[in-house]
Amino acid sequence: MAGRMAAYTGDTDTSGETPEAASDGGARRDEAVRAAVEQGLVDPDTPIIGLLDITGIRSSAAALRTAFEAVVAPGTPVLHAFAVKATPLVPVLRLLHEEGIGAEVASAGELALARAAGVPPSRTVLDSPAKTPAELREAMALGIAVNADNPQELARIDGLVQSATTRSPLGLRVNPQVGGGSIEALSTATATSKFGVALRDGGAREWVVRAYLDRPWLTRLHAHSGSQGMPLELMARGVAETYGLAEEINERAGRRQIDTLDIGGGLPVNYASDTQSPTYAEYARLLDRTVPGLFDGRYGLVTEFGRSLLAKHGVVLARVEYAKTAGGRAIAVTHAGVQVAARTVYAPASWPLRVGAYDAKGHPKSGPAVVQNVAGPACFAGDLLAEGRALPLLEQGDYAAALDTGAYYFAHHYAYNSLPRPGIYGFGPDGEGGVRFATVRTPQTLEEIVAESGGRHAGRLSEL
């Protein structure tokens, strides 16, 4: 244990999870890194890979279901729809579907991924601030739930409802304007957020009520206040505002027109340790206290969690190509940088990542902590995975592991310097005390990079 803990950085926070549960994920990760090196998934010719802990993903899905089952009235329809943008990988969506989790999609591409994974329309929700007419027609033809973002989109849906029958549950997204968290870019309930109908703007609330009263087929209400950096209390306030609006609409309609509340997702992730905190159970209990009536069975429920289901269960493992010093600072030049961790490289204060240090055989490194930079392969000075980080000294041939990267990292490739997308592999026990791997995504080839960069059209500009 001492060797493994020496390889990690960040404060320890065990609230909401036992230390044993937190260390289980770390132990599985260490075993997977060692096995990946031993089995040749990562080597000098394949210097970067992504790893997904399938046991951990299944555990997170079960924790989400259990947390809401504990507070929701028996028989209440509940759909937990995974926010596909967090990890847009077909095998991941299939796994989550098998674990009882649907899909929340925000583009035609994400819908195509969900369909390829076998997620049925009845367990799919379409959200996006810029849905095209074609996207709306497709979703409504399939019977996928749609949340309109604004009055103009609702007018488009009016036309589609009049021209063809649909099985799609239809709703409207509102912005409760309760404020933002510590990361402005992920705060979606601010006064000027681009999402939804801003409820506190002059006349907006009455417009929303009238929109429902004029459309008996409008039966859902949706809000999402933000994600990383959002306090749970502020998220709960956003849900409370939405619930209060639903109650008002139903009272004025004289019937239970709104039958389902889509409360979004956004549970923040602890990037400081292996502990999964806050937990789904903590959030569900807070909602139960803050919004009396939300879980009493009068409303069906939709959630749209993403980051919190996958982040803790992913690792980017990269070989140290060179180790050097500059100005007295040790620098490990690795193959993981801006192409897999754009948010961390460009906004390190908001998106710091823990880094694990492993030796050339994939074992956790121990030894004295040395302040060093962990650099990526891209050709600009700021391509740093970690700066001034105290770790066991990374040497040539070692491996640096970017932890907590199962969401919004290796599946969101940034093609700086035409760096290839790394292969991604899920791992789980082999039944004999070892680790087995399954391919999630094959590494991108140079031929694919050329094709994506217009290789077939090399001479076309010369024709002009």
C-alpha cells in the first residue's frame, strides 16, 4: 500500500465512501496497469492507451439506481439516462444499457451512437440547444423523448405534431437562473445561460405556463443547473424551482398535465482522491429534504448523469519517452498531453488531474517525492499534464497515469499536431486472479489521420 499511495497526489477525502471502497478502485487500477504492460497493450511502439474499469462502472450504475430507489415511491417511473457526451463510446453505452441506464443525447451523432449500442428509443432523451428540423423529425418518428430548448424550437415541434403522430414524450427546458458554481463554463443556470427559457426574465414564466396550457401534449418539464464546480445545494435549488413551476402549471391546467420531471445530472466528481464523493445517495437524500413531493409518485423522473458515472473509472496510461531537467526542474516528456486532456492543459486551475507514477514494468513507483513537470508530446510550451507536481521521479521508460479520466478525456480527442487517437480497453477480472482486457476502440492509424485531413482531395485546390 505504501508504494501505491506514494504514486498518487491530492488530499484524501473519504466522506460518503469507506476507505476500503476507495482503495479497491486503486488496487484494480494498479493490477490493470501492470497487466497492460505485461500483455503488451502499451509499449515503446504503442506509448499511450486508455483503460476503463468495468467493475467500477457497474458499481457506479448500481449505486445510482439504488440511491434513487431508496427515496422514490414504489412504482414511480424512473429513467436514468447517461449523458453520452461524457464518454461517447458505443461499448460503454451498451454496458450501461445492460446495467439499466439509458442515454441522453445532444446531437445526431450521439443519437447514432446510442442506437448502435442498442439503447431503445423509449430509454433515450434528446437535449440540445440547436436541434435541426431533421434531428427533431428523426427523434419524433422514433418516439424518443424531446426537450425543446426555446420558443422557436417549440414552434418547430408544433408543426411536426400537427403533421404527424408521434409517441415521443415532449417537454420544455427552463433555466431557473439560480446562479453559477466555481466553473463558469459548466454553470447552466446563470442569468445569461444559453440553455432553456430564462424563468426570471420579464414575462417568461407566464409564457411557459401558457405554452403548456395551449399544448395538452406537452407533458414534461426539464432543467439542468450545471455540473462540475456546482454546490449540491444550488443544484437542489434549481430542481426545487422546476418542481414549483410544474405544480403551478398543473394547478392552472386543473389536471396533472406535467407527469414527468427531467432534473438533469451534474453530480460533481472528486478529483483529489480515489473516493467517490459526493455520492448519489447524498444527492438523492438532499433532494428528498429540499423538494418535498418530488419523490411521492406523482411525477415520473428522468436523470442525466454523465461525468459521475465514468470519471473515476478511467486511466490514460502514457510512456515516458524522455526525462530531462530545465532550470533545475525535472521534466518527464510523455505521450499524454493536450490531445487527451485539453481541459487540463488549457485550464489547469479548474481541471487539475492526479498523476500516478509507474515503473517500466507497470508497478507503482515509490521513493522520495520530486517536484517535476509531466509534459505532453504537443509542440507548444503549455502542453503540461501536471506542473510542479511532487511525485516519485519519473524516468525514461516509466509510465505516467492520468487518473479520473473516464469522462471527458480520452474519448474527446483533440487532434493537435495530428496526434492519433489512442486505443481504449476495458478491463476486468479473468476469474483466475488476473486481468483480462476487451477492446473498446482501436488506435487510430496514420492512414485514418490522412483520410480525415482530406487525403482523397489532395489536388483539388490546385484545380481552382
